[in-house]
Amino acid sequence: MTEITFWGKLADTVGTSKHTVALPDSVRDTGKLRAFLENELGLDGALRDPANRIAINDQIVVEPATLCASDRIAFLPPVGGG
């Protein structure tokens, strides 16, 4: 099972801050993960926005990045401030 964490406004959009899922064998990179979760969670493009970064095992990655079923994944929305 893969543990996925949603931070900030993404947790509000998804309706939870944590989601555990068995990823199909076809979902082995971040692009396919975004599409899979959009469909599974019934979202309308929120996770496909490239401004929302992905961290794998506590490291922000350059996409597309390879995934393993045991990875800890986090979706991070952009942070504003000054």
C-alpha cells in the first residue's frame, strides 16, 4: 500500500490529508499517479496542476519521477508569502 499525504489547500480539495491506496502496476511514475488519483478521488484537475509539487520519501522530485509501491508520497501546493 502507498501512503499519500495532501498538504494545505489540497487536503481541503481532496477532503482528507491522508490517503492509502494500492497502486495498479500501470502507475509507476508521478504523471500516471496524478491521473490515477484524479480519477479515483473524483477531482477536476487539482492534482494535475504542475504548480502542486510532489515529494517522494520526503524529497521534492523533478517530474516525471519513478514510483515504488512502498513510497511515501506527498502533494504540496504552492506557498505564498512575502
